[in-house]
Amino acid sequence: MREAGSRAGGGTAPGCPPAERIAEWVRAATMAPSMHNTQPWKFRILRDDQTIEVRADPERMLRHGDPHGRAVHIACGAALFNRLGGRHRPSENERDLYAAIPARHTNRRPFSARPVPPGVLAELGQAAQLEGAVLDLAGDSETRRLLGVVADAETDLLADPGYRAELARWAGGERDQDGIPASAAGPRDPRGRTPVRDFLGGAAPGYEWFEDPPQLAVLSTPGNGNEDWLRAGQALQGVLLTATLRGIAAGILTQPLETHDAWLVRDPAAGVAWPQLILRLGYGLPVPATPRRPVRDVLIEEPPPGKYPE
């Protein structure tokens, strides 16, 4: 993928921030969401230029679920959003968003039937718009249609042995650095209409009633190239952090966008933008964080003076 750079600070190289500060910035970036929690990124520290580059980690690409690198770009865009750059005095809202990073967790459990207030939904739409994307809320009929598209896509994906093997590599069991632990995979709805990816191939950790219908929203971008995918990732993280601040839980659905039928996600009434993600929004109980890799494992740099914290 194309490199994505962000200024880590101003001044000359001798005044470069200490390793502890750089580690703090990188750690915040690694808390971004990624498909199957693969964390497909590396961070290159250019101390002379006072720059941190975000780069894709090809060893963590999903050959079956993400053959073109769309999800990798989205993940790197979300990681990029988590860092302030350059000589910049953050606004109060930016400080609030940064503080919300550790509290943002993908929620794969049932939500309550309480609707998200229109004012909050408008805030989420504005957060997407600030990053050059659009968040379209699905009405009841469109929600039903999208759920059908997601279910059909998941059936097709699970029929592929390569996809199932890839899913088994990244989901299930106990995990301490990456992937989706079985405890975070989410239950299944006994009615067979679970609005959550089947990470365990039907071996659900339990059954619970999900909200019916869920509140879905589609995040779209003007185009469908590398830069659009990065933009989608930045918009996604902006939306998710804003939702976290407002007490809104969120899950992510991308199954149909991983198939040749991605075009089915587009609502003909919503214009000609390219769908990149389907979000499920609502009120849910808190869920634990999924694991993250140590900072030292995601850095590309000649050893600097001092040592990076874990």
C-alpha cells in the first residue's frame, strides 16, 4: 500500500520526543480496529524527519477475505486517525476523541431495543463527513435487505475451505496478542438472524436474543481506490470514537464487501458512493478489549537511545 505519514512533532532532530512519548502515540494507533483483529500495520520512526509512517504489514493480509488489500488500507487509515500530527493545538473535541481510544471496543453482543437518538446519529454522520465519507442510515426495509445480503455472503464465504482455514487462524481459542478470542466472538441468535459474523463456524459460545431489527448504517466513499480506503478507515475511527463518547456501542459487518457481490450493499436511493463498511449501532453492555501486539513488535526503526516500553 502507499505509505501514510504523520508528523510526530516539530523542531529539529536533536529535540525528537523521547521513546516513551513515541511509544504512547504508536500504542494509541494500534488500538484501531482491523478485520479479524489482524493488526496489519507497521510504524516506521524517522527521527531525523520527526515523522511516524504507517505501513501495511503484508504478512498479516487476509488472502481470502481481503485479496485486494481494502481492509488493510481501512485498518491503517483508522490507525492514522488515532494520532495527532504536526504543530497542532488540539481542540476540546479532539482531546475527547483521543481520550476515548482505549474505551472503543467492537461489540458483538446483543443491543437493547432503545433507538439511538437522531441528534447522536447526526453527530456520527458529521464525523464521517469530516473525513470525506458518508454515513447513510438504513430504514427498516433497507435493514432487512442488508441483513439478507450479509447472510447470503457469509454462507458463500463459509463454503470456501480457504476462507474457513483463514478464519480458524485468526479466530477462536484464547489469544493474547491478536485475532478474535472465542470469548469475543459473540453469541448466535436462536432465530438464525444474528447480525454478527460467524467467527467460529457455527460453534457459538452461546445463544442470546439480538435486537430486531438492528440499527444499521453504511459508510461509503466517493471512489473505491487506495486513497478512498484510507479515507474510509479514518472516517470509521472518527465515527466509532464519537459513538464511544456518546455511550453508543458499535459492531462492524463486511461479509458482502469481501465477495464479488459487494455492489449489492449500495442502496440505489443513496447515490453513487462506494460502500466500504456496514455498522451496527445501539446500546449494549460493555465488552472487554481484544488483545493488542506490543509496541516493539510493530516498529520499524534502528534502535534509538533508550528502550520503548511494552
